[in-house]
Amino acid sequence: MIIFGMESSCDDTAAAVLDVNHTESGNEYRLLSNIVSSQTAIHAEYGGVVPEIASRAHAEQVSAVAAEAMKKAGITHSDIDAVAVTFAPGLIGSLLVGVSYAKALASALDVPLIPVNHIEAHASAAYLEYPELPESFLALIVSGGHTSFYDVKDHVFTEIGGSRDDAAGEAFDKVGRVMGLPYPGGAAMDRLAAAGFERDDWKAIKFPSPAMNDGTLEFSFSGLKTAVINHIHKTVQRSEAATGADLPLNVKEDIAAAFTAITVKGICAKLEEAVISNNYTHIVLAGGVAANSHLRGAAEELCLRLGVKLCAPSLALCGDNGAMTAAAGAALYRQGVIADSRMNAFASDEGAMGYLAELRSRLDGSRHKNGL
Ligand code: KG4
Ligand code: ZN
């Protein structure tokens, strides 16, 4: 079965072609293409994603990206058996471009349209690379919009914790901006921190942990973000630099290292609590911030110590892409979760969960309606 996956929830226009074969022991996947057209350069001069510009750029790119995905996969329209599209959460104008394109494509080809939640898609990237992943696992999604834990059972996601305010990626990007890093700052911060960790100076800088110390699986990144930004401003005042961007490289490296260390420590502390809370055997760590080398390393060490398997998608599948949308689509299709003609885009997670729950509630007792 060929699933065409489309993603346009933020600033990446992405499409992928996934060949899925259902066997007795689970799904086998062949990723035939995975094309991502990033708008990073367009938004960089504004220091963040400008929603109106993002929607327009998606509209300009979507047809070419879809055509490229089909060409690279060596398929034509008639080979597509289902279309999966991110319908929430995200920027509403951006989502609407992908949803409208996917609706038109599915309708023209008379194939099922599968509504995919972006957060669930991030976790589903692991299906493609970890065939041993059982039906029940713990997912930790760390991205520009989320830092959330999900208990996953047969591709049904239940949030069991997360950030009360900002997401980890947002904190990386805001701190990066104050230090003059190009948007989005996460990857550059990763490299700066690596250099800082080579020395011990960063250890003298103390920031508050993002992990809530109240027995919940919750985080707060806004306090940490503000503390780091205040620290940068104070350091600027005490130096000859005019802005955070002008601070000496070693000073920036130490701040990046201290910020990264407390972030990783806080996330791993809650990850450990979450794993122990429900005796999980497999952990999916996904989303753009899951590309962070320090977080991956610490999560790997933690999982080794706890005797559980860490399933973190490869770097290319951590950021937004259409392959993860198609992978989530395959799971939903198998359960019979197919969009109806009223399908719409939703900016919020609640809207997405509500629509998916409604579609699921209409299914008759047989979970695996489709033969995939
Ligand atoms: O999942 P994603 O591509 O988009 C959302 O769904 O939000 O995540 C984007 C976020 C940005 O905040 C970016 O700075 C961050 O992922 N990111 C990183 C790294 N690579 C990307 N954060 C920390 N370290 C990285 N290496
Ligand atoms: Zn994302």
C-alpha cells in the first residue's frame, strides 16, 4: 500500500511516499521519498516564524514539493492508495494549505484521506526505524511547540504530562535569539554548548530547573528562559559588549552549556519518573529538540541504566517531515480512522484530539477495520 504523507503545520512544506506492507509480525515500511522544503531562510530575518508569510510560502511550494516526492519515489498519482495529512496542531493558515491540497488530491484520486495529529506523527517516525517497538510505549515529544509525555497504546495517545507554559524548543530559540544565533537557534545552541562542555567554567552558572518539583510529570520552561535571558543581559551590562550577540564566544559557550545542562537534566529527571511510573519497556524520544546531541546522549545513558530501550528517530526524521505523517497515517488507516468530508484544520491540540476521538467513536467494534 502506498501512502502519500503531507506536512505543513509550521514552516516546513513536506511530502513523502511510504510503501507499507502489513505482515503477521507487524507493518514493514519502505520510505520511497521524503522531501522537505524549509522556510528557515525566509523567516530568519524576522527572528521567528511569521504566520502570514509561512502560509503564502506553503501555497507557493506545496505543488512542487508533492511532485518532487512522487518523482523521487518513482510513482504516479494512480499508485497512491491513501493520503495522510497533518491537520493539527500548528499555525492555522499553514495547516490549511496542506489540508486543502491533501483533500483535493484524495478526492481527485478517490482514495481515503487520513487526518494526522502532528505530535502523534513525531512519535510515529519511530515506527519506521524501530520495528521492535511494541504497541504500548512511552512517548516524549520535545519540539518548538511541545514538551509532552504520552502514554501510547495501539496508536492511541494519552497525554500524561508536559510543559505548563513554553516548550523546550521555544526556550532554545528565544535564548538563541538573545545571543544573536540565527533562527531557529536549537542546532547552533547544541554546538555552542558542546564547546562549553569542554571546559568547567559553565558549572559556575546556576539556572533554575525546568522540572516541576511536585510529583507531577510537568515542566515550566518560562522561568528558565527568563533566568537565562536576564543572565545574558546582566553579563552584557558588565562587559564591553553592546548586545548578547557581541559577547565573547567563550562566554556564549558557557551560557549555552549551563542552559543545556539544566534543560537536559530536568527533562531526563521527568523521563525517569515517567518510565518508572508505568514500567515502560520502550521510550520514543521525538520532535525537533530530540535532535539535540546532549539530550540524546543523556536519554540513551538513562535508558541503559533503567534497562529500557530508547527509540529516537534519526536526525532527518526528528524535524518536521512527511514520512512521519505517512507512518502515523498507516497506523490510523489500519484502525479505520478515515476523515469525512467535514475534515478541517485545527490550531489547537484539543481540537485535533476531539476530532480524532469523534472519528474513532464512530468505528464499529472491530479495531482493525482495514486489512493493512
Ligand atoms: O519538531 P520541530 O521541527 O517543529 C515543531 O513541531 O515545533 O521542532 C523545531 C524546534 C526548534 O525550536 C529548533 O530550535 C529545535 O527544534 N531544534 C533543536 C535542535 N535542532 C532543532 N533544539 C535543540 N538542539 C538541536 N540540535
Ligand atoms: Zn514538529
